[in-house]
Amino acid sequence: MTGKATLLAGCATLAFFAFEGRAFAQSAAPDEPVRLDEVVVTAEKREDSLQDAPVAISAYTSKQRDVVGIRTIQDMANFTPGLSYSTSLDRISLRGVGRLTNAIGSDPGVATYNDGFYTSSTVEASKTPMFVDRVEVLRGPQGTLYGRNSIGGAINVISKRPTSTLQGEVRATGETYDYNILEGWVSGPITDAVGYRLSVQYGPHQGDGYFTNIANGRDEGKLGRVFVEGQLEFDPSDTLNIWLKYSHAVWDDDFRSANLTTPYATGGNFIPGTATSLVPPNGLVPNPAFGYTTSNPGVVDVRKYNTDTAATQTLDDNHTFVLQATLNMGWADLKYVGGYQTYLYKNYSDLDYTARKSFDYPTIYGSVTIFPTYIQEYIEDKTYYSNELNLVSTGDGPLQWIAGLYQYHEDFYQPVTWYAPNQVQLRTPINISGALPADPNPRGAFYAGTGDLSADSYAAFGQIDYQFNDVWSLTAGLRYSYDEKDGLETYRLVNFDPSAIVPGCPGGCGPFTSAFDVTASVTGAVAPGGLGTGAVVRRVKGDWSLLSGRIQLGWKPDDSTLGYLSYSRGGKSGGFNLGSWSPNPVVDPEKVDAFEAGIKKDFGRTLRLNAAVFYYDYRNPQVPLPTFNGGVVTTNFINIDKARSLGFELEANWAPTDDLQFLLSYAWLDATIRDSCCFVDESDPLAADAGANPIGPLVGGRQPQKLDGNRLPSSPRNKIALNGRYSWHFAPGDLTASVSYIWRDETWYSVFTTDRFRADSFDQVDARLTFTDADNRFTVIGFVRNAFDEQGYDGVASANGTGATGFGRIVSFTPPRTYGVELQYRF
């Protein structure tokens, strides 16, 4: 079906819901049992039924997540129309709008809120159902009430709260690959006015990985995590409620979800560096000329790799506080939401993708020993806090309103280092002329870049909802946002290449080869200090203001139907690309004008259909592109002129009997680039890959491409999820069988839609069997995920970091088939 036909079909579906559905609802028997659960959401910052909230929203309660098996944010992405997520990169997008880089100074395009407190990570949404009451995914720009970085949408994570009586629960999960979780909570009153909740999770712990290192037979993909959360809730009076949450997490992982799936490169060195290599050509390559014949095992088996440095991830010094206080003043609620978080995250990975320890490189002056153990160190040291004050009307009249003020501050330090710990020459480089020593380089780094960012954001917003009569309503909202960022970056390159032509050594200096600090020659900048070598420093500043908002017409002809027609303006502040000495370190703000029509319809009391069609005019998408700068491959940060996103979404819930229920979600998305030219794909500099769009003559030996018509990254054209479940009732308790089927269309993960960046379509089947006793004291769940062991894809990237990988494909994979048991006991 063509895109135009799909959109027309979507519009016809909306019309059918609106008019034919009314007759269906009116003909339904008044005593027909209610089989569909009512879900209360806070998408509009006030409690409302999911079916009465005039916004495209998917909500997942803890009960539904347990029954269906929605455990992680990736599972939610499977069931949420328009939502895509990459586990390996922690990047999320909605309807083609999201985040394409983790560069410091850039921002997400989908905002995640932890009980009203903004966070740039989606980790909170992946907490287990034991901690979370529900997760709400708001699709489309949320520029009025959420503002900061919600140009694509917002995710609300709402925690379970303290109970009025003493209660508790213990859960234990055991799964293949030695995966286990032990968690529990206890809650109750301290006094008549004070309640508490304490939750602890030991895990997930995973002893066996999904990947095997052929160098040592060791599995990689292990997890070791602990999470603790405490809550206090105060009710000093009938009109004042105060709630405080503290959480702390520790990670000690060696997790791997991606692998190099193309052959090792043998034609040269591709580490970003000077026109001559930063490290020896073929030093990382299993080239027979240098006595190393092992081929990349990932070509034959994507679950096997060959490295001498394990991928490790640690999270320390993590502390999160969230405070909410609500004062009921009779005519309005005054609500405060504040939060503070700090963490230190470290990630180490193998840059050379081989297990080679050393080899001799011959020159006419003798051999030099090369130690090709190259490691990447990536660190995030981040602290941020925010304060928000809302005034929300509580009257019964036709006019409802909300007004608010918002403040956010962030300090973020992100060093990235590529180093060769055993190549001692790198520690004592000389300057490029060879006449003077350079600044010391004690770690043996051949690339070191840092970004140090301070960011502030302020906003004022308001929204009114006016009910003209029982059928028609109008919503109008406006938000003014001001963002300012101040960034400091450092950048250093050190060259060690015994094959390089050096004055006095035309054939290479062999064992007398020195490392050269080439930073100044590459960047054109001079490092501070007496030697004029070492890291160069650059400060980048920017400030931006934005008006965003929404105007919407609502239509409610009866209690079972809600329709809306809306226009929204969303935005994301300008950003930086710190730490890579980008030729273009500052990008302009993104803006989107979104037009949407939606309808929510209950057919009787057993069938619910929610649908939406939308059109986005998306301007200035922020995109990272590898580029050559003075002979160096760096990452440039650019704005694409324009993109368009067009789509249709459908969610259905059908309960033909009390015991049988079906869930369906479907999304068709045409998210494409418009009016954007001309750019070079450094992984395909001659535009020779299938799907390339060359235009014009070569520039500097490279072939520019036009991007017009290319798909936006992480935007599959079609995506479907289906769940069916049936319950049996026995005297001892209830037994429920649940089966889910997920299919996702082929997806590209770059603005260059070539096969290099394409992930194939895939499907997955999950199944669960749940027994709960008649007194609701215990639950036993048996489950299998990816039952047919299909190969699923989580992301694709070009490996432009090492000579061994060249510009090969790094592919992230979803987990293989797993199965296990979960036990729950409540008291």
C-alpha cells in the first residue's frame, strides 16, 4: 500500500470510528459487562481517564506489564506506535523525531520524567513493575506543559506510593544465561500522617553473556546491578500533601549488545587522525603480511567476537531525589515538583576489535614493536536539578486552566580517550617539527577530547481548556522557554607511525620512531602553555529562546467518543558538539509544526479503538556527520534544512468475553528528509554503496550526496504488535496464558540510507503463563522471550574508529531466546 493510500485509509478509519461507532455503542445492551480496564493518566498534569485525555497516549500499568511481559523500554517501544529505542545507545525517537548523538551539548528529542522530574536517560522507564505504577508515552510535541526537549513527545514514569496499611511483596526471577533478579518492598504508616515505602532490587544479575569471545572463551554481556528506593509521604493537613523519594543505583557490568559483522579491513588505517595514521597502518589488522591470519568471527556468527579488552560499564555516585508538594487552596492546587540527580558513569571498550598483543613492523632502519591493544574510555560525570511550580484550577466550571514556572540547571563533564597502554613512545611525544619535546602524555593517548558543559533553562507556561457545551471544547496553551549553554572543550591528537616519512628518516625511523603531537597542525590552534603543544582549548557559548504551544478543538458527541483536531509547535534548543573539535560545533534549535487528528472510541463495553493521523513540518533536525577536517575524520554537527513526518497510528483493545482479550498496535510512518544537500558519507566517500545518492562532481576526492527523500534514522515504515491472552478460573486461583507477536520493518540508522546502515525487518514471539492464587497472595509466571530465536536488530553504526574495523558495520542485536520463571509473594 502506498503512503498516500495508507494515510487515506487512516482518515477513513477516524471517520468510521466517529459516526458508525455511535450506532454500535447505542445498540449495545446496557447491562453488557464492563471488560476493559479504565486507566487514569496525568498527561495534562491533572488526573483524567485515558479515553478522556485529548492526546495520543499509550499507558502501561504494572498489572498489564506483568501479564503481557512488558519489562523494559524496548518492550514498550515494541507496543507503542511510532516509538523506537536503541538499547546500546540509550537513544529514543517518536514519529521520526529524537536524538541521533550522545555528544555533550546535545539533547534528547523525547523528554523522560521521573515522577515529574526531567531526566535525559530512559533508565527510569525500564524499572520493573514492582517500582512503577504506570508508564505514559505521550506521542507528539508536548511543548506547552512539558517543554524541555519534548519536541518528539514525553514519557511519564509514575511510581507506586506508600500504602495506608502495612503491606509488602517479594519477587524473584530466574532466567537462562544465569539471569536473576531478587526484589522486594515494604510499605505502611509510621503515624496517622506519615507513610513510608522501601524498595530494594538486587539485580538484574547476569552471569552468562549473549556473546562469546573466541580469544579466551569468555562470555560478554553480563550484568551486576543494585537499586534501592525509599519514599516518605506526609499529610500534615487535609489540604497539604508532601512526598519525597530517594533512589540509588550501582552498576558493575560487562555488557555487550553489538558486534562488528564485516571482515577486518586490510587496506589501511581508519582511526580519525592525520593524513598519515595516528597509529601504525595494519597495526590492528590481521594481515598475513604481519603474521596474523585470524579472521573476524562476527562475519560467520554475529554472537562471536575476538578482542583482548572486555567491554565494561560502571555506575557510581548515583543519587536521585524527587520532591512533590501539593496544597489544595479550594479554587486551585498549588503544586511544587523538584529534583536532583548526580552520577558517574564509565564505559571501556576495545577499539581495535582484535586480540593481537604485539608484532614487529619492519623498516629499513630495523623493526619496531607495535602493541595494538587500543582502548576507548568514555565517562559521564553529571549533576542536574530542576524546580517547577504549577497552579492548577480545581473548579467545576467550563473553564479550566493551568499556569507554571520552570527552572533547570546541569553540569556535565564528558572526557573521551583513545589510548594504547603498552605503546610507550606515545607517552613522551615531541612536537611536529621534531625540534622540541611536547607536553607529556602519561596514558599513551592518541586521541583525547573533553567537554565541560554548564546549561540553564527557564520557562513560563499556561494552558486553558474551555467547554463550550457538552460536545465542543477548546484547548489553547503557550510556553516561553529560554536556554543558555556554556561549554569548554579540549582536544589532543598524538601520532605514532613508524612508516611515516619523517625528515632524516625517508623509509621510517624503525626502533627510533618517536610519537608526534600533531594537534596544532590538524586544528590550526595553539595549545596554552610554554611548549605550545598538548590539548587545545575552545569555549563555546549560546543562548536561545522559543515559543511553543498548542491549540486544539475537542469533540465529544457521547460518553464513548472523543475526537480532537490539533496544531502544536514544539522545539529543542540549540546544541554543541564538544570534545571533537568539530568544524561546526554549534547547531541551531530544532522546530516542528505538528498537525494531528485523533479519535478515541469505545464500541459498547468490549472494544476500544484509538487512532491518530499526523503531519509534521520538521525544521533544522540536528544531525552528526563524520567529516574530514585538515586530514582528520571528526564528527561535525549540522542542521538539515527540513524533514517531513507523516503517519497513521492505531491501538485496539478487544475483550470478546470476560476471559479473552486482544491488544493491537500498528504504526505507519513516512519520515523523510526534504531540501538537504550536499554531504559526504565518509564510510562511503565515493558514494558507491547501494542506495547512495551522488550529486555533482567530486570535492577533494570525495563524492557529495543529496539527502532528499532519505528516511530519518530510527523510523521504520511499518510496525505492528499483537497480544492475545486467555484466563481460566479454578478454585485455587486464576491461570492466564499470554502470547505476543512483534514485527518491525527494515530501519535505517543514518541519514544516508545505504545498506551499510540498514537493519533488516524482523519479528519476535513471546509467551507467558501466569497463575495467581484465589487470595492474591502469590503469583507464578513462566515465560519465554523470542521463542523462535529470531535475529532482531537494535541499531546499526559505521565503525570509523580502528584500522581493524575500517568503516565496517557495527550492529546491535536484541537478545536471543530466553526463558525463565518469576515468583511473587505478597503479604
